Amino acid sequence: MKRVSVDAVSAYFGAHKAVEDVSMVIEPARVTALIGPSGCGKSTLIRTINRLHEVVPGARIEGTVHLDEIDIYGESIDPVLVRRQIGMVFQRPNPFPTMSIYDNVASGLRLNRVKNKDTLDSAVERSLKLAGLWDEVSSRLNNPGGGLSGGQQQRLCIARAIAVEPAVLLMDEPCSALDPISTLKIEDLIHELKERYTIVIVTHNMQQAARVSDVTAFFTIAGAGEPGRLIEMDETSKIFTNPGDERTEAYVTGRFG
Amino acid sequence: MPKGKAKEVARAETSSLALQLSKKRRITGDAIFANLNRASGIAVIALLIAMIWFVLSEATPSLRHYGIFSFFHTRWAPSEASLASSSPNPYGIVQFIYGTAIVSIIAMVISVPVGVGVALFISEVCPKKLKKTLTTLTELLAAVPSVVYGFWGIAVLVPALRPAAGFMENTLAKIPGVGGFFEGPFFGFSILAASVVLSIMVLPTVIAISREVFSTVPRDHREAAIALGGTRWEVIRTAVLPYSRSGVVGASFLGLGRALGETIAVTMVIGNSVLGISWSILGQGATLASVIANEFTEANQPFHIESLFVAGFALMILTLVVNVIARVIVARMGAATGRAS
């Protein structure tokens, strides 16, 4: 588990500034939720943590992000290797459609040149168990991953992300495409996973942030075309009961957003 | 308002509403459009049937005279034909079917890997500025008339292939089993030359469709592979290629369809040897299309032109079969990857 320090990060798409001057420290073994209205830059910010932002043509960032003491934007750092340390789960479940359930979970390990069958077998089993999917799929590991339900696919993606034992797990609105029961399962899963991983979750569901997170960071934008900014970050209980900023209070009480 | 009048107004209102909702309001424009579409659809089917009918009826006298199965041998010798005798049939077409198949297959073996590679370069690797230029250039390849490819084949390719052919004769020909395919002597005008010309001609089809297919790979899948720590090649291998498999197969078969029927360029470089099968790709041959193009204007022997139509009919059947197989494969792969093709 590692600590993520975001330091004066601004993120751009071409000339458009999507996020301005965000600094925050994300502690290990805790769940940090990023909340805020649509377009506030929370998804963009989370994508700067695994250097995924820069794969969009024309996108770049200012500022820097540290993983413990390492500057992941440092001159000598290979972004591909950064991403192998930081797992990510996306908004829509995106298992590789032609791969079997087994191959999906093993895909990250195979990218890391793991070839030993026993190692792969045990990693796949461990990850699927951790993702709470093992009992449902253990008898059909060779079926295509695309044949599972939406909620199962998302848990498969979580299993795929944690199979490589990343230091940090990023989740970008992991439940927004799922039904309430699947959402509940993923939330339970997040509770279990936080003992092992530093977890950052983006959500625009405030109840979800309240349920799963220890720390909450609230983002907002001043208006259309303005960059998103971090307004405040604190213990989740404090953000939802006694926030320091009136914009946060307006948002969490449902008066805007 | 008197009672009677109110009723009248109400009736007028309902009738005008009935008018507004009446089927007749929509009917004329829609009917014209629907019938026009239907007519076009029927016209396409009718044209295809008429085409098959035409070729078959032109071939019929020869088919009647010799019998269908007598065409299945490998010697085409029009000068031996006579009105009086119907046996042996001098018009064997198996060597043309073989020629068509082998030329197309070699062309695909060359152009599919190259075409997919070029398409991957354009869609995944090359900088944005170069993308447009490259795409246009590859599309221009398709605009070059096939007779020009033929000239290029004669003037440039045939001499250039000589060292390659020499290499094949000296090395590949010595491999037991498959050596026969590479035995000399090299004639210049050859199956090999025709295959290479053809591979360049089908390249634009393979590139254009593969590129299109790669661009439909959802960003989700790419990002999944990137986020797992995939390098560019690993992203291509884990996300792009598997998703595109059925499309690339489709592209290959469309290219194959073009290759099977390509006539002039092949006729110009294949050597037009009609008297048997050359198993060596360094030897000369002929295809169903090339023999028709080569002999049509001087077909003056008995049943000569009718027998060329038999070859034409065989070509039609061959392309039809290939297209059906292609559709079945693409549909099956599409179903397996959970995407419509």
C-alpha cells in the first residue's frame, strides 16, 4: 500500500483547463471519495494518478503526483510501469470481450510476463475470491467474460485490476452503470478491499460516498467552461454533517448539483 | 348556445381530429418512397438472376455438346475442337480454377499481413498529421487502373523477381514435400508475378476496411489495456486485434473476392499457359478470368466462345461460394465476440 500525494495539479485538454491547482494527500488503507457535480473534473483528476489522462490526444498536466516518495511524472519514469502499480476500474464494465473469464483476470499478469501456470491459476482464484465472484464463475472460467451480467462484469474488472496486486486502486464511478443490488455488492467489496489497497473512488452518488468512504473530497466548477477545483477534503462524516465550506454544504444537502 | 349547435360543433371537431389522424394524410409520400425502395431492391435481385441466366444460357450449347463433367480436366486446346466429335472434350478448365485459386491465395498471404500492418500503423501509431496523407495515399492505390498495374508488372516486377525466383529455386525447392511449388525454371511471366501484382491491387481494400474496423474498437477496451500497464503493442494485442478479428477476416475475404475476379493485370503477367497445371509458382499459368480476356476476341473454334462462358460461369460460382463462406465466418466470429458485423 502506498500514499498518493497530488501536488498543484492542473489538467488540460488542449487549451481547455479541466482541473486547476489541486493538491491532496490520499492515505493508504483508506477509501477516499471524490464527489461533485458533473464536469467538476473529478474523473479527470483520478486519471492523472495513473497517467491515463495523457493518453488522450492533446491532454497534458501541470504539477506532479507522488507515489510514496517517487514522482510518477519524473523524467526517468515509464508511464507503462506506473500503471502496473496502480489498478483502475472504469465507469462501464469493460472486460475484454473475446477473452475467457480466466484470461481476463490473468491479462494483467501476462502483461507482466508471468507465464507459470500455477502462479496464474492461484492469482486468478485469489482475485476472483477477493472480488466475490469465485463462487459464481468457478465452474465456467473458460466462458467468455462478455457473457456475464453487468454487475458480474464489473466485479470481473475489479478482479482483473487487483490480480496484479497494485499499490493503489482507482475506481471511476464503478457503479454508475449497475443496478442497486450489484451496486451494493461492489460497495461491500470496497469495504473488504480497503484493508489491502489505497482506494480512490469517483462517484456522483453522495449516499455512496457516505457509505463507502473514510475521506471525502468535494470538487466543483464556478460555471461552464471554468476549470474544476477542489473545495475541501475531510473525514467523510465531517463533510456530510458539518462541512467547512457553504458550497459543500449546498451540494451534500442536495441544494445544487 | 343552443343544444343542436353545440353538438354540431363537437362533431365538426371530432371529424377534423379524425382527419388529422387519418392514414390518408401520410400515405402518398410514404407510398412513393416505399415503392421506389421496393423497386430498387427487386431490380438488384433481378439483375443478378439475369446475369447468371445470361452466362449460363451462353454456355449451354457447349455444356450440351460435351456434357458438364467432361470439362473437369486440365487441358484447354481449342484447335482440337470439331463440330463433329464431342469426345474427348478439348476444353478442360480445372487448370484455370487451380490458377485462380493459387494466385488469389498467394496474393492474400502477402497482402493480409502487410495490409493489417499498414492499417495498424495508420490507426494506432502514426502521428495525426501523417494520418490523413497516408490514408489518401493508400486509397489512391485503388484508383490506379489495373492495366497500369499490368504494365508495371511487365516492366518492373518481372525483372525484379528474377533474383527472388533464383533464391527459391536454390533453397525452397529443396524442401521435401513443398519443394515442388518452387521448382524452376523461372519464366518471368509467371504465377508468382501475377500473385505479387494482385497482392498490391487488393492491398487498398484490406487496408481501408481493417483501418475502419480498428477505429471502431471502443475506447473502454483500449483504456482497460492501457490501465493494466500495456505498452502500445500489448494494447494492440490484448484489446484491438481480438475485438477486430471478425472485421479483419471480412476485409480479407472482400480482398479475396476482388482478387478472384481481377483480369487484365493478371492476364498481362501470368503467361497464359492453358495446356495444364504448373504446380510450381515460378511456372506459367492462367486463371478463369485471364483465359476469357485472352481468347475472347479470337475465339473462332467450334464451341470456343461457349466454352469460355463455361469458364465464366465457373468463376461466378467460385466467387459466390467464397462470399457465402466469408459471410458465415464473419457472422460466426461476430457472434462469438458479441458484436454485430
